[in-house]
Amino acid sequence: MATGWSEIINAAMQALDDERWREQITVSPAQFYRAKSDSVLFALPLLNSPPELLDYLEKDMVTPQYDDFSWESTEESLSGETSVETGLLGYELMSCVVYGEDGTSVAPYSGAVYDAETGIVTFPQQGSAGVHYELDFYTDGTFNDLTLSQKRLFGLAVCVAWDEDFSRTWLNISPKIHDSSFSTVNEANYMDKLSLRLRENRQSFNDELHKYEQLCAYKTMRSNGMRIVLA
């Protein structure tokens, strides 16, 4: 039985406990899993001990499939249902968000119904024309069947990869504006604490990876096998 990429992302959510992740998955699950699948791929090389683990993860790996589509309500949509042909067939998950009047704020929209066989999305009768909708489509990727230990370790790897990538963004490392009406935290102290946190998180992950390697070695010894047994 295969393990979905979404399972790894969910494991990372449990470990990371980030309010932004919880908000993003609430607004658009398909878009959330699409975005975080990059973190799964980025974290994969971290799982290199024992080396057989990385080989096992990469063997028969299937990457997620995703796409997007946009639609804007028309005058015709005010009189009844509208069937929109997206040309996007066979996706497991479709999420729709509606843009607010300011053109930037978004909210989840549950009224759109996706038919995976035809690629048609049906919208209910609209209240006004010119309302902008964004649709995201997602089909989960898969790994070979993973144990609970492997899923947990993979989730921790995603946390480390995401945290390090997020902390390297231009916004976090660029000098901040200071004036008489606005001041930021001491940048030197902030960067020191950020670096310390990243080192601690990476060390914590390395400790977990070392424990996993020891567990594999123990199981291999108990089985009297010549090849490593993955726990």
C-alpha cells in the first residue's frame, strides 16, 4: 500500500504547529498540498541515513499532479447554473476560492462542483457579474508504503527544510526601515536567535535520524540478515 505525499505533509503539520499552515489548508486544500509538495521534494535528500532509506523512498516515487483554472461570473450566470469546461480531467481534489471586492482578499468557496470525468465545474446561480474565482486541482503523489517511524521522520525533515527555506527569504534577512515613528526588534539579536533556532532544529532532526539508523541496525542484527532492514 502506497503512502501519499499528503500524509507526509500532514505529519509535518503536526510537528510544526504553524498557524499559517492551518489557515492555508482551510482556505484551499488543493493549493496548500500543491505548494507544500515542493517542501517534501526539498526534504527528501535529508533522509540519507541509512542510505537504503533514501533509495527506498525514491524507488517507484510518483510526484503529485496539479493545475489551476480561473473563472469570472458573467451576466448569463445570473439567471441559473453555469457549467464551465476546464479541460482538467481526473484530479482527486479541487478547491475553489473567491476574490473579494478589493481584488486581493480570498475566501474559500464551496458552491463549485467538479466532475473529474468531464472536467466540468458547475457554479450555482450568481448574484453579480465580474466575481473572480480561482480553482486549484491536485492529485496526490505516492511513495512506497512507509512505516509510522518513517512517516514521522519524513515529516520532521519537511519541517526542517521548510523552516530553513522560509528563514532565508529576502524579507527576513534584509535590513529593516527605522524612523522616529517605527522601530523593529534589534536585528543582530534577531539574526542570532534565528541562526541558533535553525541549528537546534537541524541538530534535533539529526538526532532523530541517528536514532532511526540505530533502530534499523538493531532490526538487521535481530534478523541475522546480510542486508539492512528498514524500521
